[in-house]
Amino acid sequence: MGKALIILYTLLEVGLPMCAVGFAAVIIPKSSVWVNTLWILMPISYVVIFPFVCALLSQFHSRQVVPGKFPRDLNNPAYKARRLYGFCWTSLYYFTPIFYFVLQIDLFKASVLRLFGYKGSTSITLYPDSWIRDLPLLDIAEGVYFANKCTLGSNLVLGTGEILVDRIKIGKQSTIGHLAIVGLGTQIGEHCEIGIGVAVGLRCAIADRVRIAPTCAINHGASIGAGTQVGAMSYIGLRAQIGPGLEIPAGANIPTGASIKTVDDISKIISSETASLISERDRLSKGIFNHGAPPADASPIVPTDPDAPKYG
Amino acid sequence: MESRIKDLLLDDSVRRATIFSFLLGAVFTAYGFTSYDFLIRFDPNLNLWDNLWQRILFNSTPMLLIGGYLKLGTASNRIKMIIWMVGFCCVFHVGAWINVWPVILSGQPIVLAYVHAANVYLFAFCYVFVSPPGRYLWYFTMTLFLMFVGPLFIVAHIGNDPVLFKLTINDTLFTIISGVAGSHMIQSIRRQVAYFEIEKEATAKTFLGPILSQAIYKNRQELFASWRGDAFVATLDMRDSTEWQKRNPRAWLQFRQEYFKAVSEITTRYEGYIQKTVGDSHVIDFGIMEHAPDLSELPGIHAELNLAEKRRLERASANTFDALDDIFGEFHRLAEEHFEGCPIFLGAGVDLGVVERSVQGDLQGHAELDVNGVPVNCSNRLQEYGKHILSVLGRAGSLIVVSAKSLEYLPPDKQSAYLEFRTTANPVRNFSNLQVVHYRTVESAENHSAVIQLAG
């Protein structure tokens, strides 16, 4: 049934705009002015009608796009609804030139997004290659900026053959940087800046005015307090808690479950990391100089590649 | 504070503008019927439908759409207010062109006498009902002048009836000036109401505590979500409080008040949650109000999750015992201050185990964020059991009794401050499975400091 509906939807999505244009060609007077006008309006009509057909078809399923964990099986009603909704959305999303036009005209954008079940603000900046889906589950506030190629991962396919779906909430005037990824269930506050290439895991809580510098990794369930700044290429461990108003230095490695509430906590973490690195270096060098080879349990630092260029 | 008041005032005005838009939607249609009788005098060819459909299409429908947008739209209140101001003036302007201004311009200015009263009433009603706040009042007035009043004066002038022209100017200006003044006064009253509302919110926050305040006022609904997991529960009770209260009720009341304040401050500092106070007792939870989303659905991260959980419990353990140290210290300091030399003591019981945090009770009536589970009862029984331990030891003093499980996450040097007590001879009430409990006596402020030093 699901597969049959997909075929039917394909026919409707492609066919209805064509039929509308064709119907106009049949009913208009056959004078040259009207025919020429029709030729000019034909592509514009298609651009306008196609997104609305996709959005209207998605209406049958948008209410069933809900958070949860579902088996990826078309016999499952929730998954079937997601699949059909997703089909309608991706029909538009992957039709980049049309989607581009949709996003350029505010009224057009607002109408189409609303018809797809989106309930957040339509005063947002979105590019055709910023990946969003499950629009009914997105709570995006006014002025949010999604840079090119960022991803709002409101669903996650698991290796168990299931799919995990949850909401994503982003506060007003926040910025999601180029290539950044936001995991499902995550809440981002107001005026936040998620830098280039940052990966925010599942169900993280990022409070207002947080700035995360490029290429950081925020593991699942982590929370970051208001006004905190995370330095570039830092790693925040699973369920780690960072307090408000802190500055995490670049390259920091906050371990799993750690709680950083004060500047002293940061210093302790950094010094313990440095200490462990020094101790590891000492252990390795001791092994090399005493016995001519690293200890058996030492992990290789540089992969041995016979074809690798040799320096010095 | 000021920006919050402004937000509240604007929000209130937008809400009223929404209602006003819906009302106008209905009124314009009704006017299509009521205006027909006099308009036909000036245009005998006019029929009712001609007068009606234009008002429905160009007045009622836009006003209903504006009302719908104000109600359902997701734009900011600032944008909504601007949309309403411009939209209302546009619709009003368009409405005037439906069988009124064209009649005036065709040389029958007397029609103005029929419609003028309705205009003036509408202006006054608009200012009083919506009363746009602050600078929006001036923006609205300017928009109204630009889009309706100015053109009206021009049309009235072209109508070439000096009496009607003067009448229009006088009445319109008088109404608008009165409307602005009235609106300003209404705003100042609403401002006071908003101030009281914010003050009420601030007062409520002191009673709700930081966690419930965040959940309610910062819209962190996840704090109300049901959660099940390991947490520390501590029960504290003042010993012989009834007797002390009878002996010196006023001093006891003062002491109790200061002690409760201290407990509240210390608990907040150590990220605990005062679940309940009953008489002189506290039930305090540690480790249940953190951001701990459910990640159990994700395969392959169990080892890491376990590590995160261990660290969470280590943190909660440190918070629990540090908070107890501070509470006992503060209790003894206050006892010495209010009842110098008197043997006033505090008892505590601590247990660790699975609890469930959820909103309990009738949501329509009285509901509370509650924590339930075996540790809640066990900590209370351990606190009671402290009396038995003291009688066995043959001494009086403040005592902390903890289950063996609660000490698991404490560093060894701190664990050593707690002594073992076998319960086989006299089991803990309802918890006969607890073969061993641990205790620590804290007899006075001096002793307390000594114990803390010992504990490291």
C-alpha cells in the first residue's frame, strides 16, 4: 500500500502541475498574444504549483510525524506516514531550483513550510542545501540562520533496523554554521553561535548566548550553560555538564560525565589532561630508551605505511 | 525589568488588537446593511448586494485575516503590532472609497454627515480598546493621519461644503487628541498592572525555588518530565524540637526560621532539591534535577553511559555529604547563637537508590513535583535509627546515619569518617535487609570542624 501510494504521489506531483499548464493551453484563446503569454508563464506556473502539490499531499501524513523510535518497516503505520511525508518533502527538497525559488519569496516560503506542517517562525534564513526534514518537529524561532550544508538531524537510523525521531528547538537569532550538525532532541537557546563543522549530538541542551567555535564535537546529552564559549576543536564528552559563563579553551577534552562549573574545574581538567599526556610520553620514551622498543601495550602513534614518504 | 514591562504591554496590546480585528470583521459586514438606507439617497442605482460584497471583500475579510494572523502567526509582537497598525488604516481607507468618498467627490458632500459619526466612534474605540503602548501610539497616530485622516480632509475640502469641512476637522482632531490622551492614561494603568504582575512572578520565584521557577518561567518543561534513576535522598530532623519549642517558643521560631533559610541556601549551592519540609524535618534530594536525557535508545554507548552515570553519582555523592557538613555546621552555629550551651541536636539519614521524579497530584487542582522511591523511606528510617545508635553508644549528639550503598561513591578518606554499626540485634524499621549502617557523630560546632578536618 505504501509503495503504491509513493507511485501515485509521484504521478500527482509531476502530473498535476503539467496538467494545470496543459489545461490553460487548452482553454486560452488561440491568439498569438495569449499563446506567447502562456509560454512565458508556463515555467513560472510549474514552479508555483509543484511545491504546493507536494505540500498538500504531505498534509495527509504531517500529523503522524511524531517523536519516537520506530521499526523501518512500511507495515508500521508511524513509519509509513514518515516515509510518505518524507517522500513529499524530498520531492521538493531535491528539486533544488524550485526549492531555491520557494526560499527566495517570503510569502511563498511561509506558505509552503506551513503546508508541510512547520510551526516555527518563517522569518529564518535557509538555503536549499541546508538539510532539514520532519518539519512538524522543528521549533525554530525568529531570525535563526542556517548556513549552507548544515544539517538538522531530526531523525537517526540505527543499526538495529529502527529509526529514532525527536524534536529540535532553536532559540531566536541563533546561527548554525556551515557544515554544522545538530542532533535530534537538542535544544539550542537564543543568540547562540554554532560554529563551522560543529557536531552537536543527540539531546544536548545548549543555553542562551553560547558560542561554540569551529569543528568542536559535543557528544550526546551534554549541556552547556548560558554565555559559555567553547574553544575551537574542543570535545565535550557524553552527558558532560558545562556551567554558565565559562570559557573552555581551544582543543579542550572534557571527559564523559564531567561537570565543569567553575574556572578552577577547567584548570583541573586541562592540567589532568596535560599530566596524563606527559605521563604517557614518559612511559613510552622510558620503554624505548630502556629496551629499544615501546612497551607491548603501547598504541601505535603513527600508522606504519610502507608507501608513506620518508623525511629527513 | 523595563524591557519585561514593555514586552508585557505590547503582548497585551496585540491580544486586544486581535479581538478588535475580529470585531471589526463583523462590524464592517453589518455596516454593509446599515449604510445602505442612507447611501441609496445619494446613489439611487445602488443595490444592497453592491454595497455588501465590497465591504465583505475589502473590509471584513482583510480584518479577519489580520485578526487570524495576529492570533496564529509566529512573528514577534513588534511585527504584529506594525502589521495591525498599517493593516487597519489601509482597510479603513479602502472602506471609505466604497460608496462614500466617490459620492462626496461627485458633489454630494452631505453624505459625510451620515458616516462621520461612525468614523469618530471607531477612532475613539480603537484608541481606548487597543491603546498601543509607548512609541507605537505615535506610530499609529501618524499612520492614521497619513492613510486616512489626511485623505479625508482633502476629500472633505474637495466636497466644497465649508461647514461640513470644519465639522470634520474639529471632530476628528478632537477625537484623536482625546483618544491619544485616553490611551496614554490607560497605558499607565496597564503599566502598573504589568509591574505588579512581574513583582508577583518574582515573589512566586522565592517560594518555588530555582528549579520550579526555571521550569515555569523559563519554559523548561523537561524539568517536569518524569525521570527515573539513582539519586541520594537525605532526611534531616531536629531532635526534641517539640520540647524546645514549648520551653522558648519565640526564640525557637527565630532559630527555626534562620536554620530553614540556611538549609535552603546550602541545598541550592550544592544542586540539591528540597522535596518536602514537614514540621522541623527536611527531605532533600541530590542528583535528580540535572540535565540527564534518556540516551538508552542509542546502541553501542553503554560503557560510556555507565561511566557518565558513575561520574554523575560521584558528583551527587560529594554534593550530598558536603551539603550535610555545611548544614550541620550552620545548625550548630545557629543553636549556639540562640541557645548558648543548650544540647540541641540534628539527625540525618542518607540513602542512595532508584527514585522517580514526576508531577504528582491533580493537575487541575494541586499538583507538585515529587520524588518517590525506596530511598525516600529508607533515609527517613535511617534518620530515626540514629536515636537507637545514640542510645547504644550512651551519648547525645548530632548524628548522620547512612546506608552502606550511599558511601560507595565517596572517596576512601571521607568514607573512613563513618563508623560501622551492625543492625542484626535491632533492625532498621521496614529495612531489616540492611545488616550494616554507617554513622558519624557531630556533637558541636567545634567537634564538627574536627570531624570535617578528619574527613579531609
